Amino acid sequence: MTQTLTMLSNGDHDIALSGSSEDAWIEVIQQMDRVYKELIASQVALEEKNAELEIAQEFIGSVVSAMTDLLIVCDTQGRIVQVNEALLRLIGNTTEDFVGQQLTEILKGRDDETHTRFLNHLQAKEPFHDCEVLLRKQKTPIPLSLNCSIRNDKRNRPAGLVLIGRPVGELQQAYRELDEALQNFEKAQQHLVSSEKMAALGRLVAGVAHELNNPISFVFGNMFALKSYGEKITRYLRAMDADIAPDTLMALRQELQIDRIAKDILPLVEGTLEGAERVSDIVQDLRRFSSNQTEPLEDVALRPVVETAVNWVLRGAHDKPDMRVECPEGLAVMSKKGNIHQILVNLMQNAVDALADTPRPQISIKAEVSDDHVDLWITDNGPGIDAETVDQIFEPFFTTKPAGQGTGLGLYVSFRMADEIGAKLNVISGPGDGACFRLTLPIAKQGGPT
């Protein structure tokens, strides 16, 4: 059988036929089948890519259409190539009214200076932010706040600009709403602070009542003595006016103990005044503690404030812990007395609550003086605070107490008040190590201990 070799051409493929014609045709068919499969695969891949492209285009189109901000896309020559529906809705035009126009024909700077800066940005093809321009497709131009970004091609070369704007009126409305929300938030914070003050004041009423009872009782007793002294002095003076015998007058003088009264009356009045001043100081502390009025920063003697806060908390505590205070006499800080007082009351009350189940409870307050500040450490020997709680301890409404036994505002209010007076409040604690709070206060110019 004679063997033949023939070359057939099929498009880009050359097919060599060898052997018998039947074998040659089989080989041709097989080759065509492979080519056909490749064509089918290419067609499927092309259709998939087209489908993906259509989905991407639909997605991009839907995003652009859904934008509430105005969108303008231009080429490197400043000619507009695309706008979005938000711009068309704003001025009632069609896409054809914009496409092909120069960007500077529809946008102009708010004033000469802004317009020059706007043109410089466009010519340099550089991004910019919050540039106020006027949209000139209306009889009355619409002020816009405009941002610009560079659009690059697939070779990462500048292909044009993308400008996004929003009417200034909308921004002003948004700012007003934000400002109103901020004011409402600040009012809510002030209300929370007042509520916490009243809650703390309620817990301290027993202690404050006892603090008031001592000087009031002292004044009350002194006034009875002064009343008696006044009656005796009045009786003696009347006897002197009656021009009675000197011997009788001397006997009356000794009977009424006029000489002793003369020696005792001045110390008695001074003691009464001291008691009245103590009552006045306590009332002032109460007013300062509960008031929402702003105090000025001033030099504050630290030890008296600490002692007053300690007395308030201990008087109201059911189980009184051992309280140790190490604070030099004459140490002064630059602060607000009312803020320091409330912070200390809150911290010590928090420590008293934490020590409820601790045998031999102790709280120590120690002042450490540095060059420009005073660190006031408030430490207890309670169960301590775990790491998760430490991270949240100054957040509003966070509390580890059972429901109904804590507002979760005491430490939050203390943290805010410390910030108001230029102080810092932080916590250093671990489980089982007790809680330790540090209040850092700026020292007064002449604030060193004496």
C-alpha cells in the first residue's frame, strides 16, 4: 500500500496528512475538534468576562446614581465626561447639557481669590478639599463645597479629575444639627453630674448632720450660758443704778460672780463665734458640693479638704474602715475646692463600698509632692479590680454593684471633674491587690508644705 503525505491548511493551523487517506481524515477531524473546543472555551470565557463587566458597570452606575453628593468627572483638558443624577436633580438639566463643556463654564470660585486658587488647582491637576465654588447653571448660582481627586488610567497616568460637591446650605444644616446634638449631649452630661451629686449627698447626709450637730450644740450651750450671764449683769447694773449701800452691792457682786463672768464672757463669745464659723464652713462645703456654679481656680489648702471629705464619708459609713491620712500641713494646690472635695468623697465612698466584705478594712490617703504637681494616692485593701473592669471603670453607667445599689456615675463624674480642673485621675489595681487611685493635681506657686 502506497503511503502519501499531504499538507492541508485550516486557518492558523497546518495539518499534515500521512498514511492512508482514512487515517489522514481522522487526524484532520481530531485536530478540528480540538480547535472547535478551544473556540468554545474562548467564547465562554469572553461571555463570562462580558457578564462580569456588565455587573461591574451596573454596580458602578447604581452607586453613582445613589450618591447624594454631586459628582462631575472631566478629562485632562477640563472637559466634562460624566455627571450624576444628584447634580441633574439639583438644577433640572440633562446629561447632554454638561457633557463636553469646559468645567470652568459651570463652576466659578466664590470670590476672585478662591477662583484663582480653583483654576490653579485645575491647571496643576492636583487634589484639593473644601473649596467653595458657585454652580452657574442657574439664574442664582448655587454655592458648593467642592473636593477634587485625580483619576488615573490603567497605566497610572492622570486621565482627568473627579469632583464631588455638596450645597453649602446642606452642610450648614448638618453643622447646626451637629451643634444642637452636642449641646443636648452637654446638657445630659450636666444632668448626670447633678444627679450623681444628689445621690452622693444622700449617702452622706448622716455624716454631714453629725458634723453640723457638734458645732451647733456647742453654740447652743454657749448661748444658754451667755443668756444667764446677761441676766446677772443686768441685775447687777440695776442695783448700781439704785444707789444701794456699797457693802450690799459688793455682796451682790460676789453672789452673782460678776468677776468670773467678766473673765469668762470673752472666751465664751469667741468659742461661740468659732462654732458658728464651723457651721458656716460646713454649709459652704455642702453648697459647693451640690452646686452647679463654676468656681475659679485658686490656691486650695489640701489637708483641710481631705479631712472634711474623710469625716463626711466615715460619719455615713455603716462599717467604718481604718482611715490613714498622710498629707503635710500647708500643702496647697491650684484647683477648685468643690471639685477636689467631691472627687475625694466619690473615691473614698467607692472604697468603703468595695471593703464591705473585707476583714479589717483599711483606706489610706497619701500625698506625694513633686516639682510642679502633687500625687494624691487613695488606696484600699479590698478585692482589687480585674483588667477588664479597669478598662471600663471610668465609663458612664458602668458598675459592678448589684442592680439598684449603684448608678455607675461616681467614677465617671470624678474623672470629668478632674479633667475640668487640669488634674488627672487614673487607677492602678489588680485582682486581690486592692484598688489604688491616683489624683494628680497642679501644685500652687507657693504650695510646698510648711
